[in-house]
Amino acid sequence: MSITCVIPARGGSKGIPRKNLQHVGGLPLIDRAILAVVQSGVASAIFVSTEDSEIASRAIACGAELIQRPESLATDEISSENVLLHALETTGVQEGRLLFVQTTTPLLEPDDLRSLVSATEGFDSSLTVTESHTFVWRESNDGRLSGVNHDPLVRQRRQDISKREYLENGAAYLMSVNGFLRMRHRFFGRIGYSVMPRIRSIEIDSPEDLLLANQIYATLNSHR
């Protein structure tokens, strides 16, 4: 079954100006995302959806095809699903699987995409995750905290918790095109997953994240 990859990459960003063109490991985030897909060999076509001319030039130089995104789909309020639906409508793709890759998890590697494709064969939709061993708390309206995934009165060691939990790391999502067009959402049916290491699951939302991602990249590649 053919796989069509769509990488949304708009020019604007509130947290980090021109975020998709910021560098990690010497490459812009948009370049890193495209090259991970190209080198994985999993996609029969790779499209970048953008309204930005500089990002468009980078995308073409890295081997992707361009989807000209209208300004109305390049605001903070527009969901990724709307961008993906526009991409499918523009390209005319109606069959196969859709690989949705985000630029903001820049330590994604080609093997992660191969693992996602192979590990989730037969699932309707799937995503990359990282294992979580975190005790999550939620604040109530009166300001008190309550345990979300644990009982505060029964304190377990992390290694004794039998139920495995995962964090969505935002790197990649895979879904059937038919299902996505029908449900208009990235998650539906039987949902599968593929695990990425925690050290490479950092998401870029702030300047601090960008700094940390570069430090992690330098550390990981100093041993290669």
C-alpha cells in the first residue's frame, strides 16, 4: 500500500519566530524532517504544505514537492487536520496511507519511520510515542491536586507499575487515507504505536527546547 507523506510547515510562529527555519545540528527543522522521510524510503511521495516562499525553496531543495497553502490555513487557529485535508484535496490522493510528519520533533531518524510503518501494519491509525514513567497530577477548580495515573495514598516504585504508559511525542502519525477522509481526524479505529527513545523525543515549543535539542544532538553525535 502506497504511503503519501505530508509535512506541514507554515512561516509564522508565536513561540519561536520563523521556527521551521531554525537550526538543530546545523540544519533547519524543515530540512531535517524532509531528509528523515527521504532517507527512510517509506514514502512514495513527499509534500510540504506551506505559505512561505523561503520554506518552499528549502522543501524543493531537499527533494519534496510543494503544496501552496492559502493564508487562511496558515493561522494559529487552524488545525493540522485541516491542513492535511487540504493537502489530500490538492494532490488528489484518495487511497493508501497518509504519513503526517511534524518538523518540531527534530531528532526523528529514518529508522523511526521504518519502525512506525512496520510495527503498525494492520492498524487504522498510529503514532510515535516515548515511554513515560511520570506521576501526573491535575489541578482542580479549588486549587487542590489529585493523581491522574496513580493513587497518591499508595505510592509505588516506578519499576513496580505494571501498566505501561506512553507520551505522544509529536514526531509522526500514520493513518489510512480512506479512514482519515471519513473521520477527518488523525486517530480512529485500531490505534497502533511505535516507541522512540525519550532522549530523541524532545519537541520544539520554546527557545529553551531549541537549545536543549542542539545539545542533545551534539551529545548523541559525539559518539558516532
